[in-house]
Amino acid sequence: MNTLRLLLLCAIVCTIAACKSGTGKESAVEPPFEDTIPIIFETDGMYCYSNSIYCSMEVNGLKIDTVLIDNGCYHSHISPDLAERLNLSYTVLRIDTLLASIGSAIALSDQRKHCTPDSLYCTIGRTSFRMDTIDITRWAELIFKVPCKAAIGRDVFERYVVEIDYRNKYMVLSNHLPETIAEYMAIPMEYTNSQYSQRFRCIKVDGFRLKDGNPASARAFLDLGNAAGTGFDSMFLTQVDQHFSQIDTASLAWLILSQIGAAVDSVDFPIEHMDDDRRIVAKLPGTMLDISELNCDILLGNNFFSHFNIIFDYKNNMFYLKHNK
């Protein structure tokens, strides 16, 4: 009898423990949320903020009206004068001198401090979060030549599912995919694994052909901050057949090039490239860049993305898009 009572007591204790364990797991699940945030996106070249995406944000209670949304920034950043205005206390982890090129035209230098701030809180819409690491730099102002004091970078994209609706000009931060996700084209993302920026994301683009006729794929870096539009690595362009007729019309390569205007009624890519003697040496699909450091062949920008509603799910390494027309 005592043995039976002991076994019964053990069973009750195990049942209670299991119930508590299940309750703990349920309470650890984050409730669903989503926050719709207005954005600025204009394609008019006369507007100083054209072709990039901006939103407003509060930084330690101070409202900043034009914050660049740029998953191509490895870390979110603020300008040195904003850091001074906030009286920000921080520990410098590293100081870099940046040399950023725009196409092959000009180069701009800047000093970037990579820091851990003692207390830096950001609020976008109704969504608040703490920044554990940040860059203090004038990079965005120098590159885009606009009074941009802060940028939301890759680290924020890794916190949330980010949806961008270019046509209706809003961004959604959430912790789940929308119910309409079946309407989107799903494209796996992978890490660029480049030397200085391993956690950037890119996608594989099939449909190109090499000059010997063999099929070729490319790696496209997804860059919302690329106001200049889609660009192509110069080495990649020397290897692929630059006749549009050689591209698989059912491929992602065709989808990209037709959206950015490289499919215009021509067998060849329409942008003419001149050599030093101003002779036409090639017709190119877009800006020619040196993006070898990104370990990618294509820099995919807003002139492509803006034809779609897009969703970044960095936690699951997925990119989604559907036409917005």
C-alpha cells in the first residue's frame, strides 16, 4: 500500500511539473504585433530625398523627421552632431576611415566610430527598441547629400519582419508574415559572407548566360539605400553575354532587367558605356560598379523594388515580393 501511494504521489508531481513547464513555454511565446509607419519615397529627381526611403523616428525622445531606411548599412547610425546634441555617452569599439565610391565617379571619405552607447532608445511609430551598438558617422549625408542625421540599418531588419508598400507609402514592422503571404513570390536569401559584412543578405539570380553560351547565375545584394538604382559589378559584365535575347525569359534575371528598363525593345542592353576615347564599347543594363567586396554581382536597388510590395524576413532568410500594379 505504501508503495502504491508513493507511485501515485510521483505521478501527481510529474503531472504538475509538466503543466508548469507547458505554461512556461506558452508564456514565452511573443504575442503577435504589427506597426504601420508612414514613409517618404519620391522618384522626382528634383526632390532632395528622391529614390530613397525615409521615416520619422524618436531617438532618446528627440524627433528626427528624415531617417534613412537602409538595410545596406551594416549597423544603424547617427551623425556626430546628433550624438553631441543628445549628449550621448558611449564606448568606442573601433574607428574606421571609410572610402565610399558612387559608381566610378567620385570618392568620399569619412571617419566612422563603431560604439556601444550607454543608453540609446529609438521609437519608430509605436515600436521602441534599444540600440546596443551603433555607428557614429556622416556617411549618409556625404553619399546622399541630404541633411540625414540617422539611418536604420541591417540590425533593425534582423529584429522584425519588415514590409514596404511603395505605392501607398508605408512600412510595417511586425513579428509575423501577413495573411496574404501566399500572394507573394518567395525567394530564399543567403548571407553575402563578404570580408567585412558577413550578415548582409543577397539572393541568387538565375537566367544569365556566359559568353560561351553556358547558363550562369548571379548574386544580387538587396540594398534599399541604393538611391542610384540597380548596378552591376564590372567583372560580372565582362563574363556574361550582354545580349538581352540570351536571357531566359522565365527567370529572375529577366524579371529584374525588365523592371529596371533593360528590356526596352532592344536585343542589347540599352545603356552605352564609353572607353577613354569616348567610343561605345558596350551596352550595359545599369550602372557599372566595383562591388567585389560585397561578394556579389548585382546591387539591386529601389528602381527595382518600387514596382513591388516587398517583405524582408531576415530571421528565416526569406524575401517576398508581389507586383503593386
